[in-house]
Amino acid sequence: MPLARSLTIARVFLRYRLNELVPAEYQPLWLRTLWAPYKLLPAGKAKNMTRGARLRCALEDLGPIYVKFGQLLSTRPDLLPPDMVLELNQLQDNVPPFPIDQCIDRIEASLGAPVDDLFAEFDREPLASASVAQVHGARLKGENGEPGQSVVVKVLRPGINKVIQQDLQLLRYIARWIERYLPDGPRMRPVEVVEDYRHTIEGELDLVREASNGSELKRNFANSPLLYVPEVYWDYTRENVLVLERIDGIPVTDLEQLRAQNTNMELLAERGVEIFFKQVFEHNFFHADMHPGNIFVSREHPDRPKYIAIDTAIVGSLTREDQYYMARNILAMFRRDYRMVAELHVQSGWVRRDTPINAFESAIRAVCEPIFEKPLGEISFARVLISLFQTARRFEMEVQPQLVLLQKTLLNIEGLGRQLYPQLDLWKTAHPFLERWMRERIHPKTIVGEIKRYGPEWLEKFPQLPQMAFSALEQGRELGPQLQQLSDQLAGSRQRGRTRYARMIVGGLLAAGAALVASPGLLAQIPAASWIMGAAALALLLWP
């Protein structure tokens, strides 16, 4: 473990009194001993701060990697209390840019040519700077020396891999400590959370992966009036450098500009919801980082507004089973069929098979019924799903990483939609889409499509079926005598057990009879004939 970094974390930890987030009775002896001298010092600015604010400030002081980790935690209301989630939502990933000389050196090393040979123009001042990379404007060289396409060049920070690996090592240690000592540690699954973060951050460190995600998303929405994704210039893209078409759009949170060009805000909000459901259920490939900084609105056709999406490093997908169960869950939930919601959670394997359905149904009803007393237009669809997942956690629901990404994306989309058009009725858009998707799932065309897709694989395996059947029969024939022998042994054991038991009873009765014979006073109270008849009847009943 890096000693210098560990001491820095310890200093920040103590400065913001983060140990107080853990009840004293759950703190290990070494932590209480370490903390004892600091109790004598003034608490400083942490004294009047809430626990959420202290955690947020500590992550900001620790640097961009911890800020990004805090942003991930802010999407996990199933793990953290609401006040802490609210504070972590305020984390901003604004980082000073790294020197332009280092940036140019990295571009030239990755692309194998001087920047002046690669681009007709290259802006020395970055357009944006984040924890992992920074972005510069540029222009490609066109034909006959003319300026070509306007692009953006995304460059990873030098040495970022080493820093991240060190911080991940420390985060794993902290996670194991939380899991061991906090009362809710095992339920929070901090080690899994850190592992999810590792996958997320490592995905952002490979710009080729981000480019391929963008190409897939662009292909899915080709010729669509809903969403545009910038073109990737593969000849200029490497693991450390990514070159994309530069887009000209209005930031989706710039309501003043959107209204100034008479954007149809209601349609814009509804199209955002439609994009989400298309990605999740039709394409099964969704942009999982759709926060406002990554979303723009085209300046063309404001009466029929179109979204522009950037930064496709984080994407998600569901299994076919999860797609089906999620769609049915949403439909059943809004129909207030809580029994169906409970049964679907069990059938999908999201909760244990032995979960008591009646108790689970009752818990879901208690959470959802007060919410659905409001008009549908006032209901936060994402918050309903979060409440549902939190309820399921009480019944030992396993953390589903793909559902967490889905939940995070839905929160972003719905929050954005309500910001654009506060009267947004998400259910008005979602319900017909899901109904149509469920019908199409069992439509003959869909079945024919599945046969076309998997038919070659089935045909390839078909010649093997006779041999597989023959092998199964051979195994059954070989197992038959063994099973019969085992059955005979069990039957013999049961027979011998019954025989021994019956003999014990008869022996006991004979012993009792002998005692009665030896006790004339007792014989006078209980007729000997009754003893003999009872003994004979019991022996007959028990004898095999």
C-alpha cells in the first residue's frame, strides 16, 4: 500500500471527522486509539457540517479519482441514506488542465506524427478538462490544402493509470474495513461497489472502447429523428487519443437558449424518455452516463428537437430475461398488481426462491400505494423503482449491477425531462411503448427472426443430437443397476429398522408383562387380558 497516499487519506479522514460516521462501539481499537489525541483539537470547519457535507468535502480534497467515486456512490440510494446521496450529487468534476506540452507529446507518441502534420488547426487551450482526460478543438486537413472537418481531440492524462491503480488499492482496503466494522457493512457490499467502480473507471481509460461504443450507438440511431451521435475518426483514434466530429449544439440545461429558439419543450422531454426506452428494450444497448454535461440539443428544427449525445465510455445492457422481467415489473407496478411484482422478483432470481410472497407483496404495497395516490404526472418513475429495489433489499435482494446502471440512467433522464418540461408524464410515454414491446416479443415476425438468428446454430448441433441421446441412454443404462442397488439397500435398511423397532416394542411389552406377573397388587387394578390384547394388537400393527 502506498505509504504517502495512505497518510494523505488519513489526514483528510481525520480533518473531516469521518470516523464519526461510524458508531463508536463499531470502531476497532486501533482506530479509537488513533483518534483519541485528535479529540483534544478543535474540530475546525467540520464542526458545523452535516455528515454528507463532510464526506463530499473529503472526496473533493482527495482529488479527481475520489470525486468520480463519490459520483458513483451518489447513484446508489440503495446503499447510502438520502441526505448523503443529496450531498454527493453536488460533486463536480472540474479539474485544472495538464500542460499543453504533455498533451501534444501524448498525441504525437500515440499517432506517430507531429501535431502540425496531423491537423490543419489545433487549439492550445482545452475546451474541457476532467479527472481522466481533457479535450481540445482541432480541424483535420482537407484535400488540396483546404481545412477539413472540425473535430475534438480527447487525450488521457499522463500517468493516470498508475494513480488509479494506487487509489483502487486503497479503496479496496477501505471497503474491506467498512464491510468488517460497520453495522450495515455486509449489506452495503462495499467491496462489490469498488469492483463496479474499477470496471467503470477502466472503461474510461480505453478510448478505443469509448469510440466503439459511440459507433454502435450511432448505428442504432441511424436516420433517427431522436438522437445524433458524433462520427468517430478511426484513423486518428488510439487507446490514449480519441478524435470525434465536433458538434454544434445547445447544452440541454441552457433553458434560456432553448426557449429563445422556440424549442418544443414538451416534445423534447418526451423524446428523451423515448430514447431511453428504445435503448433499453429495442437495442439492448444504452448510454449509461446521460448526465446534462453529456447531452446537447441540435440547433436545427426546434419544432422537432433532436438530442446529441457525447462521452460513450459507460454503456449498459440487460440479459433477455432481465429485459422481459423489467418490462413486466414496470407494467404490473403501474397497474398496482403488487402480487405480480413480488412473483416476478422471485421468478427472475432477483430475490431468493424461498422469499415469502405474501410478506413481500405486503411490503411492496406499503411503499407504492401512497405514491400512486398522486396523479401519474406527479409521480417520479425512477423514485418508484428505487423504492422498489430498497424494499427488495430487505428481502435479501442481490445487487444487480446492470439494474443499478439502468436505475442511474433513468434518474438522469427523468430529472432532465422534468427540468425541461415540469408537467412531463413519463408513464404517458412509457406505457404504450412497453405494451407494444411486449406484443412484439411474441409476434410471429419476432419468432421467425429468432429462428433466422439462431437457426444455423441449431442446425449445426442437430447432427449431434442422436449421439447425445445415445450417450444419455447409455449413461442411464449404466446408472440403472447402481440406482436399483442403492434403492434395495435403502429398502433393506428401512426393513431392518422396522424389524428392530418392532422387536424392541415386543420385548418391552414382554418385560412389562413379566413385571406385572411379579406384582400381584398391580394385576388387581389392570386386567391381564387387556395387557395381552393390547400387546398383541400393537405388535401386529408394527410388524412388517
